[in-house]
Amino acid sequence: MISFEKVSKFILSEVSIHIPAGVTTGVIGVTGSGKTTLLKLACGLLQPERGSVYTLGREATIPSGRQTKLLPKELGVLFAHLPLLQPEESVRSNFQSRGLIYRMPKERFWREYHRLSERLGFAEFQQEKVQTLSLGQRRRAELGAVLLHQPKLLLLDEPTVGLDQNAKEALRSLLEEREADGLTTVITSHDMSDIAAVCGRIAVLNQGRLYAYGSRELLLKKYAPVDVMQLTLRSGVPNLEDLPVKSYAADNDKWMLIYDSNHITSAEILRTILTTCSVQEVSIHKPDLEDVLMRIEQEKTEVTEEQGKT
Amino acid sequence: MLTPYLAFAKKSFLNRSAYRFNHFMGILNTILRIFIFWGIYKALYGDRSEVDGITMTMVTTNFILSICLEAVFCVNDFYLPDRINSGSIANELLLPISFPGRMLADNLGNAVFKLIYHFVPALIVSVLIMGIQAPAGIPMLLLFILSALLGYGVLWTISFAVQMCSFWLINVWSIVTIKNVFVNVLSGSMIPLWFMPDWMSGVLELLPFSSIYFTPVQIYLGQLSYGEIAVKCAIQVVWIGVIYLIGTLLWEKGKRKLVVQGG
């Protein structure tokens, strides 16, 4: 569906990645790591300095002449910093324009329009001019606009900025439904919880390089395998001698154990502790994508320091 | 189903009708300009019935038709610059529709609105108060309409090419102003080319500006033979082709700049 072969552009350097059809992929990375550049390359809004980008089986480039009818019909693109809708027109009028541009039959257009306006909650302000809307309202309408023509490939740059929890939930369920119909989505977001909720695959960009790419579980196992177990004991003292615990701390009856989940599971630890103690309360903190990013940043700092010493 | 371009022209037409105050002010502006020119030329002619073989009626017909056509030929010179400044051009490039085609459709919708609601009332008021020369026969009237359409094509392509400068300039206001001055002065709408020295009018008649308003008016007044009309219309077509080609080359270069430099 999308294929990057040793692509360099601006901060992106030698990026090779293949995003298959029907998968929702999240692109994460700190600010300035090249997330938006990656999306712009994927839709042809930027041309690579080196390497090649193929999208939907064609070289990704801005269409001209007869090509205008090919690639864009299958593509839905939303960039956080680029206006998608005409500000001086109403939301409804903007959608009608898009229906015409994508040559949607009237019946299909209205069916989709009503469905999206209800799901994303922009029906109540559909007659208002886009320039009078709040950020959250505008984003709801923009998301509806890119989904309207039922694209095969959706590229979303920071789609949840300004959205409340209800709208985020609506977007998540819409994307899940469309994914079941074969939609391929690539999302960038600074909010890791948004990405984690919808993405089957995660690509981590670090200083323009593809640092890691795979399923969420795989990334967590590789970069943030450390779980934290907090216990409140009723009686006894745990025997940790045979357990591969990285570190632990105790304050009277409250204990905290840090361990590598690749080496031992929480259940195995708890089973061992229960042989000598009675446990009143237990909680386990699993790492998330934020921890993955932090770990990657940490590794980078360590490498820089190492290089500084030599 | 309407083609997207036709639908956009219709939408542009309907959008204009929403701004009624603006619409009435536009008619008033056109009529006021006609009266100002009438006053100036009346003062210049004084008691004379003609100057260098050009009668007051011919001059009056020239500026009334030119100003009324100007009201119709109202091209939005900031269609592309506004989109480049806001950044929305990037999203528009990804739509399955020709951007120049959409630009033309938007302008044509506006032109049709102005033709019905500005041109016709301003012309009726002017004819009733000042009177204009009748067209030199039905064939000439039809050829006038054809030439006026080609004149619009010339003006639109000039605007299209000028707007392409916005890919390289932050503000195109000054270039658009210069273009408008050239169109106003060299098109013969303010000062008919009849009053220019022979060498100058010879040069100006070859430039694209005179073919916007002056060529249609000359045809209307019956000053050109059929052979001359064919040559003048051919000049209009050639200018449309040449300027459109320049504009298209700049458009492709501008798009290339966007995808290489990122805007």
C-alpha cells in the first residue's frame, strides 16, 4: 500500500518502511522527528531527495493532467496545520463541494453525509461558516470531510488535536469499522493513548530515522519490558532470592518490585510471594508507548555520551 | 449530474447573489464611472462634433461598452495567492480535479452573475441617459459577442499567469496592481487607441491588452472589415494560447517548488 525505499528528505534519512493494506499504523516520535514529512511524502506533497516512495501501487507524486482522476480519489489526507475546508463557506456547503469533486452520486453523498455528521457530531453546526467554528468543531468536520468519499488510504496528521473524549471515541470506532472494510490508515499523534487505541502497528521515528517498526506488543517487549508490581502485605516477608527482579523497595508492609517482563511474568512472581506471605492488595503497572519513547530518548543520550567520551 | 466545474460555476453565481449590498454598490460604481468619463469627454470635445474623425458618440459607445464589460470581466486575482498564503493549496492539489479548471469555473460563475446583474442594468441606465451608437448590424453584434468572450479569455489568462508569481512572492498585490494599470491604460477602455499616435496604436494593437475591450468595441462599431475581424480574433486566440502556456509552465514550476521545498 505504502512503500518507502531508502528515502531521505529534510530530517528523514534512509527511511525504508512498508505499510500493508488494511492496517492502521501509528507514527510516533518527538517533535521534529519527521512524522509530518513522512505523511507528506506518502501522498506526494513532497518529493524525496533520495530514494523512492510508492503509494497505492504508484509513485507518490502530485497528480497533473489525466492523473488528477486517479490517485486522489483513493486518498484521504488531513494535515493538522493545513486548512482543509473553505473558511468562508458553511460546513454543509464544503461537504457538497467535496461530493461534487469526488463525483459522488447524490444518494450516496447524503447517506454518508448524514452518517458522518451524526457519528462525529457536526450536524448541529453544519450551517455555520467554517471560520466561526472552534478548533474541536472544525476538526470534527475535517475528519468527516476526509472520510466522506470512502478512501482506500487515509493519512491523518495529529487528527485528535482539539477533540473531546466523545469525538475521539467516535473517530476510533469509525476507523475500526473502516479497517474491517479494508481501509489503510496512517496516523501521527503526539498523544500516545490515541495511537495505542487504534493502531495495530507502530513506527517510531527518531531524529529522522526509523528507529523501530512493529506491533505495539513487540515494541513494548523490546524497548520497555520493565513492569512494576506494588504490593500491600497482610503478613510475612517475601523471599526474592530466586526471582530475577531488577530491584525492589520496601516500606513496612508496602513493597515495590521492578522486573523484566521478558524474563518472568507477574503471575510467576505473585505465585512465589504467596508461598511465604499473605497479600492484601496488588497492582501492576505495565509500560506504554510513552515509556517506549522515553527509553529511546534515553538510549540516544547514552550513545551521545559514549561518543563524547571516545 | 452536473460536472464539477459547472456546479462550481453555479455555486459561485449563487454565492455572489448572497451579498446584496455589495451587488448594489457594484452597479452604482459602474454607473458613476460611466458618468465621470462622460463628463471628461464632454469637456474635452466642447462644441466639436468630432476629433480626428472620431465622434463623441463613438467615444461614448467605447467607454460605456468597455466599462460595462469591465464589470463582467471581474477576475479574482487572489484566488491562488490566498490559498498559498493559508496553506490550503496543498490540500487542493490532492483533489481529483484540475485546480486551474476550478479557478476558471469560479470566475465564470461570477462573470455570468455580473453580466446579468451589473452589465444589463448599467447598460440600460447609460443608454437611456447618454445614448450609444447602435451595433453595425446583427452579424457585427454576434461577432462582438464572440470577440468579447475571447477578450475575457485574454484577461483571465493574464490573471492566471500573474497569480502564479505567488509561488515565489509573499505578496503579489503590487504585481496585480501593475497588471491592472496595464490593462486599464493599454486596453483602450480609458483612452481609446484612436487618440494614440499611429506608431503607438500600431504597437498596442499587437499587445494582448487591446484585444480585451478595444477589439470587441471596434467590431461593434463596424470599424473592421470581416478580414480584419478574422485577424483580430486570431490575435486574441494566439494571446490566449501563449499566455495560458506561460501560466501553465509557471504552474508546473510552482508545484515543483512546493514538493521540493515544502512550500
